[in-house]
Amino acid sequence: MDAFEDLLRQAEVAHGHLCAGQILGVRMAMLGCARLGIDEPRGKDRKRLVTYIEIDRCATDAIGVVTGCRLGKRALKFRDWGKMAATFVDLAADKAIRIAAKESSKALAREMYPEIENKNQQQMKAYREMSDGDLFDEQWVRVVIGPKEFPGYKGERIVCDRCSEGINYDRFVRRDGQNLCFSCAAPEERYYQPL
């Protein structure tokens, strides 16, 4: 695995700026990989790791940089829980660890650097220096990943009987003899509304 500072630079390039969330994400992913014994998540170990992220903020981009896990590779899974947390799953060893940022780390950053008025700058400096124990809670967990959720799974592709759009990975509903995409099956729950 690349050195911390190198990973921070890569995360900054990928995300567009460096912030406290990027530092948390890099450290969180490095810790998760270390706890699982995954030395080269973007190299020889790349097919072993699946990562679940629980927030769509800065740390997520950094986690992707460190782990090499991507949505498009089906190795990065998003759960919109609004938590600065991620679960790292070693497919080969069938073990997983969930790591969550401690809320108390913000107060500790203020204690460490009260002379820095900008909260982000204060946290960026402190988060580089804090111990893993001061920054994160760790919990060994079990994650069951069904065969259809694994990276590389190739499922049947069907066409929605209502809108005629293609659907991958069994993401459809069978209703009244029709195969319907989620959007057609529950139009009131769409994230968009046709004009």
C-alpha cells in the first residue's frame, strides 16, 4: 500500500480538494485494510475486498482511492445512512470490520489546536496526528453478500414491459404478469418525475 501522504495526494486529486473528510477516509480505509491483512487492495489483493460506505461525502472518495473499490466494479456498496462509517469485507477470508469515525474526535481536535480558528484546518491537522483509537470505533461484523451482489456477477438482462428500458441484476418487480423496473413499479418513489 502507498504511504499515507501519497494516498492523501491521490485522494485530493480524485476529490478536487483536501479536507478533514479526506483525511478521515484515507485513514479509515488504511485501518480497515490493515485489520483485514490486505496489503495491496489496488494490486494483488484487489479481488478480495468489498467496501460498504454509509455516507456520500468527502471520505467516500478517499476510501475508493485507497481500496480501489468502485461502484462500477460492484466492489463499492453505498448505504445512505448518513454516518461517517465504512465496512471492509475480505471475501477470501470471510471476515469484515466496520469502522466509524468517533464524534468525540471533533472535540479532541479543538483541544489539540485551539489556536486554529478554522474548524476544517483544525481537524485536518489533528486527524493526521490522532491515534486510530481516538479517531475510530472498530467492530468486527458479519456481512452476507449474496452471489448476485458479488463483483463480476453477470445476471440476466430483461426489458421493462412498461418503459422498454433494459434492467440488470434482477432489479425488477413481477406484477400482473409483467416485468417492471422499479421506476415503473412505484412511480411515486422515483427520484425523478417525467415532464
